[in-house]
Amino acid sequence: MKGNVIILTVLITALMSMTMIMSTRIFMFMSAQSPFQFVTGTDYYAPIDIAMPKKGTTFTDPNFHTSIVRITDKSDGYSNDGIENEYSKADPENSDGTYVILRANDGQYFLYDTVTFQMKKLAADIMLGEEPEPRWDASNPKIFYYLYGTELRSYNIDTDTSTTIHDFKKEFRSAAYITTKCEGDASLDRRFWSFIVEDSSYRVISVIVFDKTSNSIVGQKKRFPDSLNFVSIDMSGKHCIIGYDTHVYSVFSRDFSTGIDLPRGANGHADAALTSDGRDVMVYQNTATDWIAMADLDTGVETQLVYIPFNVSIDIGLHFSGNCANTPGWVLVSTYGCKNPPPGENHSWMDTQLFMVKLKANPSIWRIAHTHSYISLNFTEEKNYFAEAFASINTRGSKIYFGSNWGNFTTGYTDTYQVTLPQEWCLTTKQPFSMPKYPP
């Protein structure tokens, strides 16, 4: 018996030593990669009052330790009352990270240098009918594409000249506009595009998939189960995604020969993303289950990711940004709501924040920053749509752009902020952080 006790004691001591060594190795690994102090999980952190930063002043988020800088100001000369990136789904940054294209809240677009934060107004008029929806070229930092009436065009920011790539009036004589409704994107290599073709009364003629390389339409669809909300191509270019007003998302092959509906409830805000093993997925707010979820675009199989704590507060809006193809396996979530919670409720852990979610079951959650952006002071008051933050992560996974009114409730006001993420963040955050089970 004593011998067994001695053996057990030795084993326990050995296991404790191994655990200490392993913990030390994990700590040393994280320290070797970056001195950055990551904050993960779902603990509640109250936003700390910070005076609105001046343009160009870098500060550190006091809760989550990220580096943030305000990059715009009304004195720049932008139009209207505010400016920010167009939407969460589009990367506003060019291929070498030297410029971002931002949308004033009246619909005009401006270029900003990402080092000096100086503004440059686009010389040519890029507006005709629907929104121009500028999207940068995959490799040429001087070129972006935009929509002009029925034309897909390119724009050279050095020469301020436009070139027509294709005019869809050739295929659709009654067409007046092409659009994705501001929520679509092209394939990552910019070869495949999807558009809604409309007449002069904005009635839908067709949804098409366009191959820029062959300069031809490779698929089109004219019948739908519901009014259209947006169309998009995923990163690989394999799938056309159609969003509706109420019907769940539909996913089709490029030629529309095959298609599936995503699961029940897959009709909240969403974005396409890539898993760490390269699968195309759609990440969305499931309005039937109150989970952030993702669905495989080949199979439609859904994976629940994060429970949305509506049991704490009903005032939680979400946007998703899956642009970070160079750091696949993650999605950026930005949330919005009022400064004061609804009567009788409390703020939840995810309110008015930016956080990254690992694209796997029981995921890691990396907390990025509070946005200090509020759609109104109180829940029953008129809302500022532009204060929803619409945070977008760039393709390289190194920077995040978002709009914030910083508690200034002037109608339509926002300015743009840039978050610089720590180097090697994706590698470092592969550590096995624990996650609570939801719902509680």
C-alpha cells in the first residue's frame, strides 16, 4: 500500500512538472511571436470613456490593447456630415495597403493615403444611377473597378481615367443599371462577378455571372422566390450567392445549373469567408436560432459558432467581414446598438465591439476594440444608420476600418478609424483558449 502511495505521489509530481513545462512553453511561444496581450472569451468589459481622438492620433484600446487611429476629419473637405468605409463586406484597402477608398455618407467617394491620411477627391464622376461599389484590383494598387450605369469600369488613380471593361447593354437592351446592392463582391482574383441587371425603373431583369477573363456572361437567372436584397460571388469564384428580403440565402454554381438554400434562419446580416482549410462558407446571424453560424457553400451544412445574448439585451445588431483571405479561418464581427440599453435590460459582452471569431465549432473569440459608436442615445430614439460601424478587415488580415460617431449624435455623423492588428496574430491565436457553452 505504501509502495502504491509512493508511486502515485511520484506520478502526480511528474504530471505537475510536465504541466508547468507545457504552460511555460505556451507562454514562451506566445511571447516569442508577439508581446501583444490578447484578450479572448466572453467576459464583460465596459467601454471606458475616452474623449474623441483627433485625426492622426494613435491610441491603445484600454480593454483590448489594440492600436487605433482616427484617419478622417471634416476639415479634410469630404462632403456631407460623415465618412467611412462603404460596408463591412468590401475591403476598402488597395493591394499594397497604400490607399483606402471611403464613402461620404451622401454617397461620394474619396481616396485616403494610409500613411499621411491625406484625402484625394476622385477627379472623374463615378456615379450614374445605382451606387458605384468600388472594388480594388487584386494585384495592381493603382486600379479599382466600379459600376457605371450598365458598365463595369476600371479607374486608374494615378491618371484619374476610366476604362470600360464591359457594357451589359449589349446583352440586355432594356437595361439601365447593374448592381450588387452594395453587399456583393467579386472573386478574390477579380475574375468572376455577379450583378443584378435592372431597367430604368430599377426592376430586375436578370441576375448574371460575368467572367472578366473571357469577357462573357457564363450564367444568368431570371426567376426568384422573393425580392432580391443582394448578389455576390464567393472568394474562390465557384458560387453565386443570392440574398433576399426574407427568404434564406440561395447558393448556385456559376452557370446556375445547380443550387441549394442555406438552413432555416440564414437570412440575417452575413458575409462570405474562407475556412483554414480553404472551404467557402457564409457566416451569418441565424435569425431562427439566435446564433452566429456558418454554412458550407458546397453542402449547405451549418455550424453554430457563437450564441447571441439577446437574453441580456435585445439591442444587438451585427455585421460580418470575411475579407481576410491571407489569414483564413476567421471572421470579423462588428456590433451596434444604443448607448443606453433598453429599459430593464443590460449591455451584453458583445455590445458595440469588434471581435474575431474562429471558423470552427466552439471557436476562439479574440476581442479587438470598442467602437464608441452608438446609433442613438436611447433605444426608442431615431437611429443613425451610419453609426453601425460596418467594420471591414482587409484582405491581408492586418488592419480593420470602421466608422464611429464617438458618442456625437449629430444626424449622419461618423468618421473613419483604423485598427492595426499585431504581427503574427493568426498564428498566435491558435492557442487553445477555453470557451463557455451557449446558450447559458
